[in-house]
Amino acid sequence: MSLIPATILTGFLGSGKTTLLKRVLSEAHGQKIAVIENEFGEENIDNDILVSDTQEQIVQMSNGCICCTIREDLRSALQLLAAKKRKGLLDFDRVVIETTGLADPGPVAQTFFMDDEIAESYLLDSILTLVDAKHADNQLDDRQEARRQVGFADQIFISKTDLVGKDEVDALMHRLKHMNPRAPQQAVHFGEVPIKDVFDLRGFNLNAKLDIDPDFLKEDGHDHAHHDHDHVHDHEHGEHCDHPHHHAHDDDVKSFVFRSDRAFDPMKLEDFLGAIVNIYGPRMLRYKGVLNMQGTERKVIFQGVHQLMGSDLGPPWAAGETRTSKMVFIGIDLPRDIFLQGLEQCLV
């Protein structure tokens, strides 16, 4: 049986997760979706769609989707669904897990890597984060959970942009980009998101392209293309920043990028990454890189969530392609200088 793709849907209270989910569940897209509601007493989707006093945890819906409300741990719900699918008792193509608005998506994502039984049945596709344009600034200022949700995202949907001015939306997008430069952002209205933007995003694939917005790398006023020596993106102090209002927010979730055209020494890099993950793992939300390693003609792709890190050999470097290592780290108050100096010392 092929692996069942899973999507984690996260976002702060009122950001529109339920609206998006209802649309995904009611749209005639031909996919059968199992939804796991990982909610604790908040307004959940079954108030509107399902009969809420049912004792049965799994409810089959009219368009073939199924809904499972968990009052226990995620692992058992995932196992139950996979077992019913194997036995032919339930038919579904993919799973969407809606987390509570206050949830940290990290442990949910880790379930797919740490638990062998889950890993044999499911493939984590991506983490989608909804951000409410009207209340985002306050939520991001006040709640670390909201900032973590942004840091973890593979795709950010910004809802309620019609309720605020364009300048506010631009400032918010700029702020989110600093927290997480690898997640594309998209403004959405009333949960109207094309299904292709929701599923099969392959955010956890070890793929050979590292999507960091190119403008993010150029923002410090240097053109990286002409540097032979190692150059590290620095946009801490806003010297060249066109958005002075952004700097009113000193978020603890930040990102930084390391780039170098020199090869890494594999042993040194492994030791260094092992050490930082050991110390800072709980504060490292997402990190990803495409690396030029001494001793191989192929790209090395690595990524991680918290303390879990994986790497793989990618395609060969093309003839004439500059062998540049690129890494992005997204985390909470990570000591940027320690990371960047340490990586520098792992170069050949």
C-alpha cells in the first residue's frame, strides 16, 4: 500500500482554519479526505457539519470524506485510520490534521518521523499555517505559539486581508518573511484556496531546490552573485531595509541563511550539526540545506525539525553549475553568530 499523504493545518484562533477545512471537505475535487480534529473544546468543525453527540469517533461524510475527532493522542487516531483503510473499512486518499489554535505543530510533525508504525503508513506532506491579517500583529507580539506556527510553515495563507489596508498587509508579509523566508505566502479570501495550493506541496521532501525568496538574500544591499568568498546574509539592523516600521517587532522567531562556495568537510559538519541540534534542538523549528560536500559529485540535501535531522544524496551537480551550499535556519532566539562561525569552520 502506498504511503498516505498527511497535511498539518495550523493557525491561531479565528484565522480561518475551519473555513478552509469546510471548503476542502465540501468541494467536489474527487479526493477522499480524512480529517483529524486535534481540538480541545474549541469550536470544531463537527458543530456545523457533523452530529456532535455521536459516540463514534469516525464519521463518514456525504462527499466521501471522513471526520475523526480525537480526544486522545494523535498516534492512536492515525493508527486507527490506517488500519481501517488497510482492512477496506474506510476509503480515503489523504489525511488533514487540524491542530488547535494554541498548538505547537512541532510535536505533531515529529510523530511522523519518530514513530515507526506511523512512518510506515504515512508521508508528511506539509505544514500549512493560516494567519489572520487583522489580528496577526498582536498575536505575533503576544503569543509565542503564533510565532512558532509561522516558523514551522511550508506555506502561509493570510486571511482577512480585505479588513486591513494594503500597507498593513505588506508590512505583515515583510515581517513573516523575516521569520520564515522559505514559506511562500498567499492572501486568501474566505478560505478560497485552490486545492493545488493545499495538497502535494512536498514541504518535507528532501528535494534539491531550497526555496528561499531570492529578494530575501539580496535585501542587505549586496549582490550575492559576485562573491567568491563566503557571504552571510545580515539584515539584523535594517541598514538597507525599506520597511522601517518592521523593526518595531523584534520577534524571537527569526531566520538566517548561510551560503558558501567552498565545500564542507563531511565529518566536521556532522559533528557540528550534531552538537547544535543537541543544545538548541528544542528552539530549532525548521532547517534545510542543499550542500556542497567534499568527496561527492552529488548535492547533499538535509533538513530537520527540532532534534530530528535527516540527509540524503540529491542529483549530481550540473556541469558548469556553481557548487554553492545554502542553508536556512528558522528558530527561536538562535545564536546566529555561533551557528555561522561554526559552519564557517566546517568548510574545507
